Amino acid sequence: MQQIENKNKEKVILVAVQKEELDEAFEYSIEEMKRLVETAQGEVVAVITQKREAYSGRTMVGKGKVEEIAMMVDDLAADIVVFYQSLTGSMAKNLQEQINARIIDRTQLILDIFAMRARSKEGKLQVQLAQMNYLLPRLSGQGSSLSRLGGGIGTRGPGETQLEVDRRVIRKQIRDIERQLEETKKHRERSRMKRKNSRSFQMGLIGYTNAGKSTILNALTDAGTYEENQLFATLDPLTRKIDYPGQYEITLTDTVGFIQDLPTTLIHAFESTLEESKNVDLLIHVVDASAENFLTHEKTVLALLDELEMKEIPIVTIYNKMDQALPRFQASAYPNLQISAKNPADIERLKEFLLTEMKQCMTPYHYALEPYEQAEMIRLQQQTIVESLVYDEETNKYLVKGFEKN
């Protein structure tokens, strides 16, 4: 068994139940869980799995497996046991009575990472709201776990709550946070309407976590956002202007990455985070072509877009990390472009591709303007994509061709 070298990292044991899942899909879920733990600054020291036709209503896994987990915790001096499946309050309580380590589930782990990643006031409020909504129905099952063992993975961030707090107090805090988020939403809506009225073209980056969205944003704009090979490296939405020739404003928004089996609690948190992308003119779906399960990633994102009522927005697919793609890789979505975001030449190809796809979402025009219509010419240059502007001596008119938003 591999031992931890970094004494600051918490020792984590993963537990997962396999029901109908195929072995390959189940193994991928485990690997993704390991990466989540690493992102949360923990280290997996053991993985315990069990095949069952149904989950145990008391402890998720069988009685013998609970005893095995308890022994493993003692043998490895583990700090935390993370279950892949969501635990009810009573399950957590029953497990805690038999296991001498903190018991959390995958949802708490993801919320913990969200708490680490949130930078803006709104992002922190969203995390706090999600944590409280998760905690509220589970208070009865958590007491001995967190009050006895203090902080660590699963207890970080603005949503950390003393479990002795009365439910009524938590409900009041939830209402207060929802009110603050509603005010923030109104402010964003005003900013969005301002952009819309300016006739700028708005694009939004979406995709599975760690697909390379922030790398693409940085390559296309001067955003300078956090780039790292980690899950949920970006949480707060960020909008920046793309530097295309001409005066027409084209903006790009980066958003939080998606993940498979996203719990309902987190879908609502995503909904607020994705508000910036709900009214874009074009969605850019970034897919990690080097991921073995890239097709599953694609399906996960598209299913969540459907659930978030964003499936009607025009969408293009960018297959990223093609320099690391597997030999069996084959694109499944159209229109698409295959690139490596670290390659400057590919970024130029991406710019051209996006410009072509933008025009597909716009209306072509061909105007003949009188020389005195300078104001209209300036408006077209600022609020549309002008492809050509030439003076026709025969008609004494300016011929303008381009594309404008509907």
C-alpha cells in the first residue's frame, strides 16, 4: 500500500458500489474520484468497492464491507472515507458509529473543491447556498462526524456550519443568501442587457471539467485566468472581449466545468454560475480529445444543457488536446474543429472557424449608402461584421457587405 509522503495531505479511502455499470465505466468513475481527492489536496491510500444489486438502506454497503472499511481506516490511519454514492443523514450516522474517520460523499467532496475555487462574492455565496441546502436534511446524521473531527476535506469554505445550529437559523441563512444572489443576478442581467443593446456578439465556453476552456479563453483574449490540470480550476464566470480585426465587439465567457453524475444540489449551483451563458448567441463546447471517455464527457455536457434549458442555443464543438489524442479518436459532433490550444497556429484556425460559425448565426446584408450617411457607416462598423466597404464611382455610393445580429 502506497504511503503518503506529504504529511499535510489527508489520507483518504474511497468507497464505491457497482450496480449495473460496466466495469470500464465504473473504473473511470473511480479514477475521476481520485482526481477529485487530489484537487481537494488529499491523497487516496485505498479503494474499496462492492458489487450489489441494491444499495444498503442502512450503510450503503453490506455489513461485512463496513467492517472491512473500519479495519482499513485503523490500519492506514486514514482521516476520511469518501463514498461515491450520495449518503443520507442516517447512513452517515450509522457508518460513523462504526468507522473511526470522517465520513463524506462525492457531493461534499465537490462542494469542498467549489469552496476552494470560488473567488468572487457571488461564487462564494453560491457555494455556501449549495452546502447549506445539502447539509439541512442531513443534520441528524452528521453530528459525531464533524464536531468530533474538526476541519478538513468536506468542511471547507464559506458554507462550513456548526452542526449544533438550529434548522430554523440555517433556513434563514439560506433565504438571506438567495436574496443576495437575486440582487447579484439583477445586476448581471443589467450588464447583459447593456451588451445585448450594443449589438455585440456573445459566445460562451462550456464543457467537461479540465477540457481546456480557460486555456482557450486566455489564448483568444487577455483574460489571464487560472490554468491548471485540475478539476474545477474555474468556478466564477468571466467575460472578455476577443481581439478580432474591426470595431465590432465579440465577447467570450468562461464557465465552470461539468462532471458526470452531477447531484441535483449542484445542478442548481451551476444554474446560477451559468446565467452568463444562458443568453449567448453561440455556445462553444470544448471536449478533451485525449480523455479516454471523451464521448461520455460530451453526453454529460449535452444532457446538462438540456436540463438547464440551454439546448436551443446554437453550438459548435472544439476538440482540444489533439496532440495527446488517442489513436482511436473520432469526432462525433458537427460542426467541429480539432486543435491543440497551446499551439498558436491552431488558435488562428480557431478564430477563423468561430468567425465563420458566427456568420451562420447572423443575417447577411448588402447596403448602398449615400456619402452623407456617414453615421450609418460608423454604426455598421461598430455593431456588425463588415466584410467589405468600397466606394462605387459610377453610382457615387458606398457599397457595404457584412453580417448583423438578428
